[in-house]
Amino acid sequence: MDSLVQTTAFQQKIDQDLNIEPKDHMPDAYRSHLIRQISQHAHSEVIGMQPEGNWITRAPSLRAKQILLAKIQDEGGHGLYLYSAAETLGISREEMIEQLHSGKAKYSNIFNYPTLTWADIGAIGWLVDGAAIVNQVSLQRTSFGPYARAMVRICKEESFHQRQGYEIMANMMKGTAEQREMAQDAMNRFWWPALMMFGPHDGDSPHSGDAFLWKIKRKSNDELRQKFIDKTIDQATLIGLTVPDPELKWNAEKEGYDHGEIDWDEFHRVIRGNGPCNKQRMAHHVKYHEEGAWVREAAAAYKQRKNEF
Amino acid sequence: MSIDTQLDLWEVFIQQKAGGNHTHAGSVHASDKQMALQNARDIYTRRKEGTSIWVIPSQYITASTTEDADMLFDPSDDKLYRHPTFYVMPEGAKQI
Amino acid sequence: MTPQEALFKYTLRLGDNALIQGHRLSEWCSKGPILEEDLALTNIALDNIGLAQAFLKYAADIEGKGKTEDDLAYKRPERQFYNHQITELPIGDFAVTIAKQLLISAFEVPLFSALSHSTDETIAGIAAKGVKESRYHFVHSRDWCYRLGEGTELSHSKLQQAIHDLWAYTGELFEMAEEDTILLVAGIAVDLEELRPLWKETVATVLTEATIQIPEDGTMHTGSRNGVHTEHLGHILAEMQYLQRAYPDATW
């Protein structure tokens, strides 16, 4: 096969906004970019179960317990959809997990921050899922079919996540002085890491060029971040929370908020593995992966023994 | 240490309403068919999405390739006589 | 014990069993042997907590002191909990959790099935929902017993050990207390003694198929009908009730 012809046909498809499917020809760089991005996304969902899981046994009402469990269960499901999407590209889940454990594959930085109080569960739902959904909505139009379809399902399921987080924050802001203090403290700790979730400024984003050409990425980091800030500020104000950014002000010309600079040193420090919970999150994942090995082996052995599928 | 297994890959087809088609919903990992069905139920019907589930090991699915799409599907382009609108009916004919 | 007191305690028991079992299962979140199983165990946990909510809400209504289901779950001390001790035991490894789920769901299926014909309409309604759920819990744990029992030597020995260790906590399931006797006459409660052979047969069939030996009935642990528990329950409650206890004036 003429690879030049194939590559041109590939790009033509992309330019016509047609989806690329697993069996279609695709450049190796497109495939490896997708594997990196989708597996990172999947790992983020799965590692993200930990900080919220930290509060399941302490959720303050039966309703809150059910909501939190269902939400974390969704995150697990989303990890699973994404692993499946990546598997269509020829990488196995075993390999992806191995890459996570070896440090070759990353997950979202935000989950390297601890959940210290119940308000953090509110902040994660509202701010972290709120930031994630801005990104995920734009990814519903990403060029790789299985990824786009996973995103559609995920966005549909995620719609309650942000609302439940905001509901927790709103209830606490209507509550006792201690509760309000707790909520504001959570806001203070999660605001900046939430902004960092969109990644470096457009000028400093190393993988963006090809990702745009291939329509894997449809909107830039800064565009998405701005969108998140603009919709979140009013929500904060409505329930009496202060956004911890003294430089925040409305810019009538761009019809959006100007904000203070993100602490990029912290961003890089956490990426390099020195955030508050990096080691803890990874140790947890490795531990339970290893503790589950005998169960998986038993299931595989049983299948062999019964000689049927 | 033995090589890790994440069990086998299965494809899941869900019928959303009684009488409808089963459509592809996604994949699950499982070692046997009971586990595949249960996993499909636990993962793809949490919001009442289903009335019936099919699962099949992914390895038993054969798919057509994009390269063959011209050969496979274009020949039906000009077979308009397979569609009822191809035929001219006398004016006033009813229930046909 | 008045009929109302009996009904209150009986409903609390049903609610507490579901609550503590659901709480324990929820501890599996992000710890499952494979992602799919993580979601499966969470589903069972959610069924249980939903059931607990319904039973405790009804218990609060019966008590008539203006309390909510959350007041009952989060503000009662250890000695006023009536869940079976088997539900509060630590989750252990996957074999323990599966064994526990098998023993409990094999009890719940006939229990809820019978209770769905209770003359108390509220209990009958909740039990009708519960029976569907526990049938699935049973099938799920039964199939895992087959896999572990006939999987590897290691999985077999772990499951055998788990069944052996849990067996002494199964006698309690069938104990008839004063509330049972009072409510049985009124057609509200179930004769647990009648369930015992059914349960035994179901469990024996599964374990035999799974090549697991059925333990002898030795001395059985007891006490939960009187609010006497293992040491584990106190720790569950300390964790579960922490926010409600630390901030008594707050609503969440």
C-alpha cells in the first residue's frame, strides 16, 4: 500500500470531520498520541476514585453516601470505557496498567491533592468535575470514533457529578460558621489545581500542534480554561464563596475574566511526582492490583479447567 | 511471578426496549460468559438502559476492513429497484 | 414488648443488616481485583444502602418521635444496633467478601421472598424490591464461589478458610427473638426456623459444586438480637457517624 496515498486519505477524512475507526489506516504518530492521551484519561478516572473514596465510609447521610458511591462507581465505569477505547488501538489493559505503574503513563495531577474535609468532596464534584466536563464536552467531537463515543456516554453520565458537588457546597454555605469555613477552605485549596487541569498555556503546550491538525484536540488549553473560569465565578458568588484570586476581574472587552498567574512551579513539581499524594495514590493502585492477582488467576484457571468460554 | 491477566475482552450488545435491536454498547473484561453477562449488566445498565444483553468474546468478531468498503458497499448504490419508491403506481392506487 | 416496639425493633434489624453490609461492601471501592468487579461490588453496596434507607425510614415512622432515617443511622450507639454480627466483620480478602455475600444472600432471598407476603404493606413493598436485588447478589457470589473453588489451589484454600471462619456467625441469622414471635402471629414476620433448611440446602449445593467442604455446625456466635456485637461494629460507627457526631448542629 502506498503510505503517502493512505496518509493523504487519512487527513482528508479528518478535514471532512469524518471519524477515524480502529481498522482505518492511521499514521503511527496519530495512534501513539491517542494511546497516550486516552490511557492517561482512563488512568485519571481510576486514580480519581481514591481521593473521593477516602470519604465513602464517612459520608454524613445515607443520601450522601449513595450519591458519592454512585459517582465514584461512574468514574470507574468511565475509566473502563476509556481503557476499551484505547484497546481498539492495539494496546492491552495489562500494558496500560504496567505503564501506569512504571511511571511511563501519567494521570491527572489534580488527584495528587488530598481530600481533607467533607467540603473537599463538594469542591471535587463542583470544580474538578466542572473543569473535566468542559474538556470532555469538546472531546465528544474528537476524530477517533471509539474515543468520541466513549466521551458522549461519559458526558451524559457526568452531568449529575458537578451538580452534586455544587449542592454540597451550597448546603454548607447555608450551614453553620464551621461549615462555611470548611467550604471556603476547600475552595481555596482546589481552585488553583482545578485551573491547572487544563494544562500549560497554549504557547507552552508541547503536543498541541499535531493534536489540532488531527482534530484529536478541538479547543486550546487556554480557551477551555477561560470557559471554565467564566462559568464558575458566578456560581461561586451566588452561594457566597470567594474565589482565591485577588487579580480576578471582569474584562468587558474580551467578555471574560482576567485572572492571576498560575503557580507553574507547583504544577511541574506535582507532575514530577512531588505532589502531596503522588506516592500514596500509586502505592494504593499497585497494592490492590497485586492483591487482586490471585483472583484474576483463579478466574482464568477456572475457565481453562471448564474448557469453555 | 506469572504474567498478569486482566481476563478476556468481550463485546456487549444491549437491547434498550423489548422488541428492539441489540446495539453495541461497549466492552468488558471477563473470564467466562456468566461473568461477562454480569459485568455487562453492572457496567452498561446502571441507568435502566437495557432489557436484554448479549455478550461475545471480541476475538470471535470478524469485521470488514475500510479498504474493502468500495467493493462491499458501493455496488448497491445503483440498485434502486430494491426500494419501493422506484416504482410508478397508477394515480389513485391505494394501500399498495 | 408491645406490638409497636416489636415492629420498630424488627424493622431496625432489617435496616441495620442492610446498612452495615452496604457499608462494608462500600469499602471495596477502588480496591477490587479488576475494575469490572469494583463496579459490581459497588452495585451490591448501593442496593444495600438503598434498602437500609427504606427500612430505617419506616422504623423512624413507627417510632413516632419525629426522627429521620439518618437520625437512626448516624445517632444511635453500638448497643442499639441489631445487625447480624456477620455483616460487621471486616471485608477481609476477596474470598471472605464473596463467602460472606453467599451466606447472607442465600438467607436474604427466602427471607425477602417470604416478607414480600407480609401483612405489613410497607415491609412487603420493601422486601419485594429486596428479593430481586438479593437474587442477583446470590448469583454473583455463587458464580465467584465456583471460580474460586475450582480456580487455583490458592483460591480454593482461601475460600475454604473463609467459609470455615464465617460459619460460626450463621447461627444468628435464624434466631427467633421476642419481636419475631410477636410479629409472626400477626403475619408480619417470618418463621426463621423454617428458612434454615432452605438456606442450608442452597449453600450446600453451591459449596459442593465449588468443591468446598461444608463445616460442621459448632458453637455459634450470638448477641446481635440484644445489641451485643463484635468489637468491629464500634469502629464502623466511629467512622460512619463521625461528621454527625462532631458537628451535631450541622445539616449536610
